[in-house]
Amino acid sequence: MPAIVRVVDLYKDYFMGDVTVHVLKGLNLSFDEGDFIALMGPSGSGKSTLMNILGCLDRPTAGSYYLRDDDVAQMTDDELSEVRSTYLGFIFQAYNLLPQYTVVENIELPLVYQGAILTEETKARCVALAEMVGLAERLDHRPKQLSGGQQQRVAIARALVNDPQLILADEPTGNLDSRTSDEIMMMLTELNRAGKTIIMVTHENDIAEWARRVVRLRDGQVESDVRNDARTVVALP
């Protein structure tokens, strides 16, 4: 499969007064279309910084970040915003739902930010996504009326509303119990089997086992890069 993401000699520094903190140190990675990657590493390893750059939420200090053939590092702020709204889907540990909005309205949000005109057709798509993630009976509920697992299901549906080519999941099971975590990971696995490329940050080994590939970072560089394909991955019932 062709590479959907490539980072080449990627550096990221943070400047705190007279102190320069080197977070990413010449990182080179390539992720293929249709893959499911878990990014792991201790605190300070650079995984969150890398995720922010991949999500076009931050810029590298030096180096290149290619989405397919486009060097994102050279894009303007407006171009980055366009990439975020049309090319990427985000799933966050804290769900990031708006409390005053219903399930369907939260799913619609990326379309609103994109400036799309909401029609009966777009609403029907959002309802269909809510049903797909098991929330057919919760369409008019607000986040405070939902469990943590249900809120994460809304976040997954919201990430899919623009039909993104790449899904970025930052600790998607971090606030969930084991059973609910497994349910969310089953859902992500099914999305991957349907063709979605997923890059997921996690610190839990049992969650990383759901991915096809595990990349561990340490001190801003790749410590190990192992495929799960060759061994038994968590099986779906």
C-alpha cells in the first residue's frame, strides 16, 4: 500500500526563555494507507508532539511532513485548517463534546466548522453514523446524559462525518473501564478493516495489541517498530 503519512528528518524544539527543549530529533517514519498504528513511549518521548504535528495542530521546527505527496510543513494556516476539516478525523481521550448539543448535533460539528449547509441529507448521515456506533436510542441526549463509553462513541461518529482518510486517536480508551475499552477498540478495528487508516497514541500494552503495528518512541526518536500482523492480534467475536 502507498504511504499516506511520511515524516522526514522531523525536528521539534520548544523555547522556554534561554532554554531550548529538543523534543523530536530527526524523526523518520512512514505509515501506509489502511494501516493501524499504535504510538507508545514514556512521558517526554515525543509521541504527543508528533501527534499534534500529524493533526496539523502544530508545526515542526525543521523537516518535512507529507500527507500523500503534499508537504504539510510548508502549508499556510488556512491550508492547514482545510486539511484538518476535510482530510483528518480526531478522537480525543476527553471526548471534547459540546455539553449543550445533542448527540446528532455534536456529530454535525465538523460540517459546521467546514461551513457546510446543514440539510436533511446531512442530518440523515449524522443519524446513520450515530446508529452505526450503537446510539440509535440516544439521538436527542446530551453528553451529561451519556456514559463515558457512549460519549466516546459520539466522538468516533463525529470523526467519521467528513469521511476522513486518516483518523488520529489520542488515548481513546484512557477514561474508560476495561470492558468499554474493548468495545471501543472493536469499533476502531472494524473501521480499520473497512479501510480507514488509524494512528493511535496509547500507554497501555493491551490496547496497543489491537493495532497492526506498534511504534515506540524514546527521547524523540524511534526506539522500536514492530508489526502485530505476524502474531495473534486480539480477535473480534
